[in-house]
Amino acid sequence: LKIYLKALGLLKRKGVKIKPSCTGWEISSQLENPFRNLIFQITQIYYQARFGGKATSKEDIRQLKIYFEELKKEVKNLSQKNQSAFLRSNSQ
């Protein structure tokens, strides 16, 4: 599921510091909504496929694509001044 890695890469390019040891859940907890929810949803599907022994369904893939496109849209909507808006105030 490359979308999970693409989503994390997108956040990194926008300045979110992601340690290699951070889990997807930890990363999502650093973020403000809507970013927190989108990363949480992407992570949930990824973890189910990667660690839960659950085969990825067409519906899962469809949802991942929707969440990722929404994440890209939300990131694009951030102004340069406001890039810190996607980090929770206690995570900066």
C-alpha cells in the first residue's frame, strides 16, 4: 500500500517531523483535523492489510484513494504562512 508511504512523504515535505520509530497512530495524534482524521483512516487500512492478515479489498483501495486525494487537497489549501496549522499546538 504505497498510499500510506505517499501520505507520510507528503507530510514530511510540508515540514512535519516524522521519526522512523513513529507509528501512524503517533503521527496522526500530532496533527490537527482534518489531517489527523485522514492520516488515522489511511493508517487504519494500512495496518489491517500489513499486520492484520486482512486482504485489501477493492473498497479499501477505493477508500485509501479518496482519503489520499482529500489529504492532498487539504495540504494544498494551506497557505505558506499557515503550514504549522496542521500540527497540534502541543506537538510543535
